[in-house]
Amino acid sequence: MVKVEVRKGQSVEKAISIFKKKVKQSGLMLELRERSFFTKKSDLLREKKKKAILRNKYKVLKEKENN
């Protein structure tokens, strides 16, 4: 659970921005978005495989640039 305490002399706007930053870093909203509907295990594996292929593609391109 993400908590932010408003300190003495600290504005509420600053506390809200700190809260937003902590929520983004924790990945809470991403998890909520993923859990909002059911996805089959086969779909998850397919998506994972696509991401791995894409990562490999960019890795190869980066290595070609460096050589």
C-alpha cells in the first residue's frame, strides 16, 4: 500500500505529486489494468513470447550500431 504523509509546511499539491510518483513506481495501476479482465494462460504466453522477440530484435539492432 502506498502512503504519503503531508509534512508541516508541505503543500498538498506536492504530496499528490509524490503519491502519483510512488504509485507509478510500484506498478499498481498497471497491475489493476491487467487484472480488470481475465486473460487465458495461452494469451499470456503468446504476449510474453512477442515481447521476448521484440527485445531480441532491438538488442540485435543495437549491437549492429555499435559494430
